[in-house]
Amino acid sequence: METIVRIPTPLRTLTGGADEVPAAGGTVGEVIEDLEKRHPGIRDRLLDDKGVRRFVNIYVGEDDVRFLDGLKTALKAGDQISIVPAIAGG
Amino acid sequence: MMRAEARVLLIGMGGIGCPAALVLAHAGIGHVGLCDDDEVERTNLHRQILFSDADVGTPKIDAALRALGRSGDVAYRAHRSRILPDNAVATVSQYDVVLEGSDNFATKFLAADACAIARVPVVHASAVRWIGTALAVGAAGGPCYRCLFEDVPAGDAPNCSEAGVMGPVVGVIAAAAADFALAIADGEAPFGELVTFDGRSGNLRRRSVARRADCPLCGYAPRIRGIESSAYVSPACAG
């Protein structure tokens, strides 16, 4: 199953400038692994040894995966994944 | 609370603070604090809309007060310092709402912690390149900034000195943040609402975020009970 992943501006250098990309997988973790195959380097921007990096939030629909099942969060048809990074600027 | 009696503190008179100050002034907020210790630089002018060429080299506080003096019936108070560990709680305690538009993570986390300790609602706003975010946090947190981003990044998260800031994006986020601050002053509770704006697509989304049970600031067993200066270190963002 393919899911649309919304890519924030700081990570678009890894997706050829695309703000939305498809990726396959039944869970958030599987989708990130597929993203890594299609856009090498993106996994390290999202994950560290402990899981989702602390200055990154990954949403399935309106829900932060930290409050679901983390990387094991199951996806269903039509789900959209959004990545929201911590940013400091103004 | 009547808006004319409300006290709002702006932390950072940059791309967020300048347009937010105008919104607050014209919306009838009676007391506005301005907190910054920087001087105006020419590279600020495209997004820090209170300033002009003539202000380059002068303190932002002075230039902002000159510009804001033409807007609204507001009592302004100048805090000519950054929010620092030794003044943060005392400063935010003097206000009903804090709008934090600083340009570095250390200040953002310090403002989050100080406001939680002082039990003052805070709106956090940021913009880098084409993306911006604004988060409204209640006096009791739940959720707070640390529920989302946990702690000061190690250094590989983008800030504006590395990535640049697009003027229209900070304008949109400043308006969203000021809207949150006005709602709080009006007695509404948009707490836990996160606005994200993508300046390239034009998409603006507003979603609710949840408290993190193990949040060190507002979780069920909070560990942050005071301000320790060593906890707030991150690269500053020039301008």
C-alpha cells in the first residue's frame, strides 16, 4: 500500500524538491524504510537510535505517532503522513 | 479579561515580533512588553517590518517603539535584554500572555520552561525558509513545547542563520501567533493547537497536539521544576 508523505522544506533537498512523495508500507516504520530506498539519507534525518528524532514530529493524519504506536503505527488506505520539524527562526 | 487590561510580552523583535506587535497594538491590547537586545541589521529589513533603512545600527527596541508609537493606544514596556535563565521567570511573570518569536532553540525552551513555572500561557512561533509553525500552550501546559520537541536539538536542526527566512512566511505565522495571543487574552483556550504553514504550496493547517505522558515539563511526573542555565545552550541565529 502506498501512502503520501508530506515533506517539509528542510528535507526537500533529499526529494528533488518534491513536497509530497509516495512511499510503500503497512506501518510508519516501513514507509520510512521505503522512503530511504527512494530518497537516500532521509531516514537519518528522521530517526536516531531511539526512534523518531526529538526535534521531528511525524503525524498520521492529525495524530503524532508518538501518541499512537510509534514506528509500528499501522496505516490504512488514504492515510497521509506529515513531517513537522522543530524550527527556530523569525 | 478586557483587551485594554491585558498584558502581552513579545520575546524577540524579529520577523515574528514586528508584525505581531502591530496586530496586538491595533487589536486593542493595553500593555505590550518588548524583549530584545539586538540592533537592526540591513538583512533584517525584508521581514522585520517595523524597521527601515534609517534604523540600521540602532537597538531594535528603540526602532520598534518609534514605529509602534503611531499605532494604537498601548502602554509599552521595554526589556533591553534577552530572556536569560536568571531573568526569565521574573520577566514572564509580569504578563498574562507571552508570544515567543525568538530565533534560537535555547530561548524557545527557556521561554517554555519559564512560562510553565510561572503559570503563564505562551505562544511559540517560528519560521525558517518556507515553513512556519505556531503553537498555543496553556498555563498548565498539557501539551507544551516540550511535548512536541522534547529538548534543545544537538545542532542539526535548521535555524534562520543557516537556512534563511522568507518574509511572507514569517508574516503569516506572526499573524497566526498574534491571533492565538488575542484569543487567550479574550479568555478563549486554543491550547494545544498547532498551526503549520508552507509558503510554497500555500497550505495552512491547524491541528491539535496531545500531551506527552513522559514530558519532563508537563507530564505526569515532571522533572523540570526550576531554571538551570546549563540546560539552554544552542547556536544563536543572527538577525
